[in-house]
Amino acid sequence: MWGSVFPWGRRASDQPIQPPVSPGPDRNLEQLIAHERVEVLYQPQIEPFSGRVTGAEALVRSAIESSAPSLFARAAAAGLSERLSRLIQRKALRAAAVWEGPLKGLKLSINLLPEDICREGYDNWLLEEIANAGIDPARITAEITESALLVDQQEVAARLARLREAGVTIAIDDFGTGYASLAYLTTLPLDVIKIDRGLIADIVGGERDRIVVKAMIRLARELELKVIVEGVESTAQLALLADWGCDLYQGFLGAGALTEDELRRFVATAEIQAA
């Protein structure tokens, strides 16, 4: 989610009015997308008690930008966000479809941009990609953020419902950071909430943070939603989250973004340790 940031003591109205800037060409990025020169990485989603890995979130790395946020910011400036997003989704689906050994059957989470899910026909496109890859829709989780719901929530909900009817799991990402997050729990066809890392950073030492996150997990449980917590970095955080009923966690306590080979070794080791 992007917004305007102004220095302390200055208001947006103090800034000189600039004419709208149209997206400009970015030949290097266009070539990167056309030739599919992006690498898909995977962050494991881990059970707190057993340590088993049940899924992984698809992320991206490229040679032309140092991070995924900077790559997508560049794509947004060039009007290429949707093409980049769909490329990553396609590559992740095709990779996961042929996983064998320790990765066989592992669930795959893919991130949907607002441009994706707000586009008419996107649900059909994604289901076709899933079918073309030959992967079971039940292995796929589609993650959306609140910003995707600010254009036409009713249409977005209908597209998500069609994906869900086909077997795709629906998750709302960065839960708890938006102004209307609680309302979405009753108005959207959801299966999972992902609690944002910012909310759990101080759950060990901060009483209010602890109360809020614990209440979120309890509410999700009562609504029969699964809970994934992002940004877990300490055993103390994990102990609290496990006690409160968190289903899965992501974070550097487990692993960061891994290549497919690294993910395979990580999952195999986790299986041995959990046995």
C-alpha cells in the first residue's frame, strides 16, 4: 500500500501542485517481464508446535532491483504492475505443480495485487492458469490486501467467491492494519487471516499489543478462520502465539525467503525433526 509522506510540520496543502505523471516506458523492466527473468522464492509457513511446514508464500527476486517492494514500485511507475504480478503467479503455479519429494503436496500462497482482483475476468484467468499448470486448486491460497477492496468490494467479493467455489483458499493479508478489517470478516468469503508483523513486534513486552493480537486470534477461531502470523522473530513471540491458537507462522525465526532447493532441504529437515 502506497501513500504520500510529508515532512513534519508541513501539510499536503503546502506542497506545490504537480501535474499528473503518466507511466513512462521502462525497457529493462519490459524485457525482464517478456523473457520471464524473475526468480520466485518461497517463505515457509510453519506449524508452531510440530515445526512441520505445510505451505509456502511465493515471493520474487530480480537482478534489476534490490528488493521486491522496489521492483513493484518501479513496475507501478511504468504501468507494469499487473503484468509483473501475473508473471510471478504463473511461474509459482507451474513450479509448485511439479514439486516432488518433501515438497509434494505443499500448499502455495500467491499474492494478488489490487490491479489483479479488481480486473474483470481475473478469477477466470487464475483458474485457467491453475488448470494449465496441472495443480490442485485446493493447494492454492490467494492472498489479498485491504486496498484491493476499496474500489468495488461487491465485485471483488464475487470474484473471490468464484475462486473459493473452485477450491482455492482465500486469505486477507496484513490483517489489522486497515480501518475496516473487522467488517471484512463478515462480508468476504474468507478462510484465513494473516496478522501483520507490525502487530506482533511488541507482544512480548507490550500489554496492549498482547491483548489485541490474542483477541484477533480468538475472534478468528470463533468464526472458524485459520490464522497465520507474519514476522515471527523470537521463541518468546512464538510461544505466546502457539498458546493463543495460531495455526501457522512465517518469519525469520523459521526461515526467510528461500530458493526452491533451499525450501526442499528446509522442509525435509523439519519433517525429520518433527518425527
